[in-house]
Amino acid sequence: METKRTNKDLLVKGIQNMGICVVLMFLGPTMLHLAFSNPDKPTYILVLIIAIVLCLGAIFFLFRGIYIIMQSLFKN
């Protein structure tokens, strides 16, 4: 009888995704604050769009990282 083991390669991939998420969780709101602090600058719209994309990326990598970690722990 084979025992269930954690897929370590998949676990590392999930932790890497969570690391990317943490970086984006700090970078996105920081850029969003910078954009809202300078609405009169000509690059306001560009910085705002980049900040929103970074925040959405953080959400994406959060769910993707959790999904990959769950697969490494519970998938046969």
C-alpha cells in the first residue's frame, strides 16, 4: 500500500506564487497611493492603470498559489 506524500516540486511552485503575490500586494497599493496623491501629473492615468493591474495580479497569484499548494498536498 502506497502512502500519500506531498509533491514537493508542486509545493515549491505554489510557495513561489505566494511570494510573487506578497511582492505585488505591497507594490500595487503603493503605486495606487502615488497615483491618487498626484492627480495633476501627466502620468496619472498610466500609473493608475499599472497600479490596478498590479493589484489584480496580486489577487490572481494569491488564488493560484493556494490552488497549487492544495494540489500538492491532496492530489494523488
